Amino acid sequence: MENEPPPAPTPQGNPEAELREIDRALAWIDAERARLLTRRSALLVQLWGQQPAMFPVARAHRGTFPRPGTADRRETGAPAVRNVLLALGGMLLAVAVIAFTVLSWGRMGIGGRAVVLGVLTVCALAVPVPLLRKALGATAEVIACLGLLLLVLDAYALHRVALPGVDGTAYAAVVSAVLAVVWAGYSRLLWRHAPAPGAASGPAVSEAGGASPVSGGGGGRAKAAGGPAGVAGGEAEAGRATGGPAGGAAGGAAGGVPPGGGRWPRLVPALAVLPAQLPLLLWSIAVEAGAFGSGAALLATAALDAVIALRFAHPAIRRTAAVLGTLAGAAGLIPAVWMSVAAREFGEAARAAVLLCGAAVVLWSVAVRLPALGATAIAPGVASGTVPSAPGHGPALPSPAVRAGSRVLLSPTVPAVVAGLAVVTAAGGLLRMALPDGFGAAGYLLCAALLPYAAGAVGHRAPERAPDRGTAVAAAVVHVLALLWVLPDTVSALLGPLGWVDAVWEGAPRGARAAVAPGMIWAGGAVVPVVLAMLAVSLCAASRLRSWPPGATDPSPGRRAVPAGALVLAAAAAAVLPVTLDLPYPVAVLLLAAQAAVLLVAAGTSASVVLSRTALACAVAVAGTAAAWSLAERPVTQGALAALLAAFAVAAVTSPADDRIRQPVTACAAVATAVGLVVAVSADAGLPAHRTAFAVLAAAAAVELLAARLRQRPAGLPLEIAGAATALLAVGLAVTGPAAVLSAVLALAGVVAAGCALRADRRRIAGYVATALFVLATWVRLGAAGVEEPEAYTLPVTIPALVVGLLRRRTDATASSWMAYGPGLSVTLLPSLAAVWADSGWTRPLLLGLAALALTLLGARERLQAPLLLGGGVLALVALHELAPYLVQMADALPRWVPPALAGLLLLGAGATYEQRLRDARRLRDLLGRMR
């Protein structure tokens, strides 16, 4: 053992302390036992894996072995083939029996009928015992299932012949109850009369018992050897001595297998659960109990299944009861939920609440008694000495899907969640009857908020935490559903005002509901802010429902996010409230602006970083809604923007200098509201948009000046970006006016950029922007004057670009001529070349040719690639343009055979001097490569 056992508890006169010591010692013993069982299983698997895999057990029992060097290529094992054959045979027999009973019944007398069915039923129920003695467990299982079908047919025949006047539904209910009891007793008798797993039966049994020393159900040699398998077999036999399916299950789990390597039937005891599902439901239908009676019957049946699943140890019984109980409970809960939701009177809601509360009690009892996932639990009725058997000699393990489904169905959290939802539905349905119309969601939400507290008060002594988690999950589900229910109305109230962006100053209705959006009336009710406020309060309370773990100094991220979510919900409730109350439109807008100011104050005074950031985000969102909503009327626009400007400006000024979030956000928001106020005032004064551009540009210059003074603070760079965006807005406004105004705005924007270039850290970027703006202003002015020559537009760009390139070459000797002079030369040469090909005069070609010749000679003298190649290329194209008419005339005058002859001579010359041309090309490439 890895750890020493805990000291034995000694009575000290304190029963509670002694009881805790005993519980701790028992828990340690259970954990140690689980570890030893796991180790034993691993050792059994290891021992079993050492045997040759090519010698199947079935062949070993027959004394035949595969030939050496060959592998077993069978794709399907013997048990699978056996199960398929038995299933098909049982189905065919069942079809034959049903056809005989239904179709051929009238051809026989009353005596023959009774004899035939009686003999078939007795044989089908008696044959499984000798089959089990012969280790034919699967066959016995199929025959027993056929016996159950015969019992059903016997009951059908009895009703048709002897009791034709009895109501069929009531008769079926009684027969189902009798069949359930009879089959349970038959399963118990079958397990008692079947041989013990360790009993030997003939030579085959002895051979099987000695086939593997690790078999849990080996013969007398394994038990005589005193090995672990023998001990398991003895314990399984002792468990079977208690009788009943539980004992048999214990034997199967312990490794006891029928002689010959068969398996004990697992389906026979589980079939008793099937007819037990029908009596109550059929009886409620027979007495016409209605929806309430049918739901009660289904829920009572589910409770019975829960008792069976918790009481019996047989895995098949537990799984069958769990699945059928889940189906019956769902079939009973769904009508009960519908009755509660659709109830119009208190009596209907009360009857539905009775069903739901009864189901909740059953589910909560199941959740408390189920072990938590991962806990080592011993099923009831299983002996403490049961251990897993060797591979291939115990009961077959279920598939992973079956195991996963069993874990879900038998998890204590699932019934606790359903129980919590049932309680919330029942209490919410009753509370809905007392609340005004439309406030039902608030009632359900209130019940969900109180559910964890109620569950904690009722089940505070429960040792498992899974039921508590289940109720918490149920409450969370209801909270999420409530949020989703009010979310559309909340979104329409907060985002609907954005529609006024396309209907500026068109006038709004008097009420806030009708003024949310142009041409739309808000459809939400008074319950929307109430639900949002309740959600916020519930989140705040949930963060304090459970204490922090011992030693925790800082809450987890999830716990820190809970107050932030509550703040968001509270802000949304406050923002929706003016619309809900249908306040006058100006009052509603000013209240939103005031709420934004309050949130800014909360962001500045909160000690929590998460709450501060959340309040800031909510303030910006509410301010955006207020600003968009204020666009419906002129005075409201100016008043709301002025209030928001004051709030954001104060928040930006009072923000700490080292705050990298609040100061930049509030400063940029203040700039946005200030620009909006400038535009609104200018428009109210009657100024056109292109005239307003100068005022906006002045605001941009002021923002850039402020950013230069705050460049050492976190708000410096965001303010620069905001100023640039404001200048861009000014240019956009100027586009709507004459070209002269646009040129002036561009030039003034260039002046602002040039002023920014005075800063050493912005000299390069701002200088480029200023140059571009000045050039654009010049081009706009030239275009307005009707100038069409491209050189008038390109030379103002080329000259500064060449100057910049010359300065760069002086400071950086490694800079290439393409980087220094390429852009400046291309800006003028390429547009002028395009104009030459479209011009029929001689002045532009002559001047461009002289300029290109000068560039070529300068490039050759200074050994610069860019002037040489650009100048030479442009010169060649200009020359080609001038010689093109003569070449066309000469081509027309020459005979048609001259061009092919010249082409042939050219190719011959090139081929004869190919090597020399290659050397010349390499020298030219090297020469150009040495140039800069």
C-alpha cells in the first residue's frame, strides 16, 4: 500500500467527532480497495495478454489449433454469430406464434386452444433451466423472451374467449401488472434453479475450468488452487445463494461464468420492467382521468422506475429502468409543463404544479442518492468481494455509446437540473396567476432566482454537491431564457434610434415609444426593464452565493465577470426605462445623456478595473444611442451633444494621467461630440456643407494642437488619429461644394499637416501627408482652371520628389537610384510619353526627347540605372513615334517578299554570332548591375 491506514478512531466522549473519524477511515478503505481492484484488473489483463492471440478459446475447447504460421482471419467472432442466429431464430418463432394465435385460432376447439398455448408456454418457461445447466445462457435468454411473448398471447386469448365483455384498456392494465409480478418471480426462480457458476458439469466443464488459470468462473481446479479467480467464483456463488437477479448479477460481475464459457442471461430480469410501465397509464385511460390523470400515471411510473434503478444491482435492470423511467418522466413532464404554461385559471395551474412538484421530489431524491461522476460506488446487492474477471471470461462490456448514455442518465446533476426546472415551472405558473398580464416571465425569473437558496436550505445536509450544481444549472437556464425573451425588445429600444441618421431633423412624435425609430412604435412592455433589473440583482446575488475557497485572495475571472454582467444589465434596464414609460421625446433623450454621465462617474470612481471598464463601455454605448436619437429635432440635437461633450470632457480631464483606457476613450468621445456639435450649429445657422468644412477643419487643427501638447500621455496618439479623421470629414464635406473650396480645404489641411511635421517624431509621416495635400490642392485648382497638359500636374510632384531623392542619396550612400529618383522621374516621363503618342504636334515630342536624352547621358555619366534606363526607354519610344509614319510608308513601298527575307537574314546573323551576342549580353548585365 502506498499510504498507511488512518489510525483507528477512539471514543473521546464526542459522538460527532467519532462519527467523522469513522467516515474518514471508511472512505480511505474504499479508496484503497478501488486502487487494489484496478491493479488486479491490470494484472489479469497482462496475464491474459501473454497467451497466443492466434489460439482462440473456442478452438481450445474443441482441442483444435490453427496451423503454425497462419493467422485467424475471421472478421466476426463466435459470440456475435451466435447472437445473430439466436436473435433471428427468436424473431421467426415470435412471428410464427403471433400468426398462429391471431390467424389460426378459430380453426381449433376450446380444448385444443388451451392445450396448445399452455404447452407452449410451459415449455418456453421450463426449457431455460436445462439450457443454463448446459452453459447455453444466450439460448436460454431467447427462449425465456419467447415465453414472455406467449404469456402476453395467453392473456390476449383469455380476453377473446372467456372475457369478451371486459373493457380492453382496463383488462390490459391488470394484465400488465400481473405480467410484471409474474415475470419478476420467474426471473428469481430461474436464478435459483440455475447451477452455480463454479459448479462442474461433465468433462467439458472440467476442460473449460482448466483452460485458463485466470478465469473468474473456472472449475474445481481454479477454486482448489486458492487463486484469485477461485475466490471470485466462491464469492459469486455466495452472492447467488441469496437468490434473485441481484445475486446473479453479483456473480457475473465477479467473474463467474457458466461452464463452457457461456454467459448468464442478463435480459430476462430486465424484461420485468417493461410490463410495469403500462398498468397506471392504461388504467388512467380506462377511467378517463384526462390529461392530469395521464400525467400523474406517467410520473408515478417514472418514480417506480427510479426506485428499481436505485434498488437493484443488476446492470441490465438498472439501465432498462433508467431509460424507461426517463422516457416515462419526459412523457409526463411535457404535458404538465404545457398545462402550467397554458393555464388560464388558478385551479389549472395548481393541478399542473402538483404534478411538477411531485416529479421534482422524485428527481431530487434520485439526485441525492446517485453517486457523483467518477466516484467509486458499489451497487446495492453486490458483495464487497466482487472483482472483475479476466478478459473474455466475464460479462461483455457495453459499447462506449451505451456507457456514455448510462453515465448521463445516472448522473446526479441531470435529475437535479430537471427537478429545478420543474419547481420553477410550477411556482412560476402559480405566481403568474397573481401577476398582471405580461409579467409571467418576471414570475418565472423570481422563482429561478430563489431556487438555489431554497435548495440549499432544504438539502444543506446532503453530502453530494451535484444536486446543488443541478439546481444552479436549472436557475441559470431560466435566467438565460428570460434574457433571450427580453433581448429583441431591448435591442430594438437601444439600436432603433440609429434609424434617425437617415432622417435628420425631420421631427419626432411626442412620445418616446413612437419616436424610437422613424415610422416604428416600440412593441415592448413594462416587463422588459423589470426582467433586466431582476437579472442584474440575481447576478449580484449569485456572486455571493458561495464563499471563496480557503486561501483565495483574488476572485476567479468568472467571478469577476459576474458584477460586470450585472452592471451591463442594469444599464440596459435604465436605458429602456424612458421608452417603457413613454416619456416625452426630449426628456427621454436627455435622460439617456444623463445616464451616460452617471456611468462615466461610476467608471471614474470604481475600485474594480473590470467594473470601471464595463461602466466606460456602457457609457459610450448609451451616449451613442442618445446622440443618434437626438437627430430627430434640432434643439434636442444641440442640447444632447452639448451635454455629452461636457460629460466626456470632464471625464477626460479628471482621468489619471497613466490610464491607458479611460483617458483615450473619453478624449476621443469628446472630440466626436464636439465635431458633431460644430456641424449641428453650422447647419442650424444655414451654412452649406462645403462652408461647414472650414469650421470642421478648424476643429481638427485644435485637436492636433491638443494632441501635440498631450503627446507624452496615453491620449496623445488617439487624439492625433481623431484629428486626422476630423480633417478627412472636412474634406468630405468640401467635396460637395465648388472645386475652389475643395482646393482651399486641401491646402489648409496641408498646412495643418505641415504644422504636425514640426514635431520631430512626426516629421516624416506628416511631411509626406502635407506634400500630398498640397499637390492635391494644386491639381484641383488646375482642374478648375481648365488646364489639360499633364506636365502641369506632374512637374509639381516630380521636382520635390527629385529633391528628396537627392537628399537621401547624400545621407544614405547605399540607397539605389530607383528608390531615390525612380518615383519622381516616372511621375512626369510616363504621363508625358502617353501624351506624345496621342499628340500630333512636334513640340512635346521634341522637348520630351531632349529631356530623355539628357537623362540618359546623365545616367551614363553618373552610372545610375534609373535615369539611364528610364531616359533611354522614353527616348527610344519617342523616336519610334516620330519614325512610325515613314516606316509605314516604306513598308507599303517594299515588295511583299522583302520582310520575310530580312527576317531570315536577321535570324541567320543572330545564329552565326550567337555566342558573341551572349557574351555581349552578359557584359551589359554586369555593367548595369554595377550601377546604382
